[in-house]
Amino acid sequence: MPRSIVSAHMKKSLSRLKSGQILYDNGQYDEAIGAAYYSVFHAISALLSVKNLHFSSHKGVISNFNKEYVHTGLIC
């Protein structure tokens, strides 16, 4: 597992989460939702990277998260 990839995704995830909180606190709800989405996207990408799975599209990340974690019962 390339730790640098996992770390990079988690750093992006936390950054988007902080941005989302700032946006939310300032009444920018639509933008906060977008930041929250990208926070989760990068956290899931980090989780998939632990299994050495990397995808360039959102569709690839979502479908493989479902395949590897949701459908197996690891995450419900």
C-alpha cells in the first residue's frame, strides 16, 4: 500500500471537511454540500488505496467502494 497516496487523500478529505464547515457556518449551504461530498470522496479513495485500488473517475470510486465494502458487508 502506497502510504503517500493514502495520506494525500486523507489530507484532501480533511481539508474539504474544514472548508465545508467554514462554508456552512457562513450560510453557504450549497457550497458546503459540495465540500462535504469531496471530503467523503477522498476518504473513500484513501480506503480503496489501502487495498491498492485506484480510480480516476467518481463512478469508479463509488462502484468499487460498493463492491469492496458495502456488498461484502464490511460497511453497511
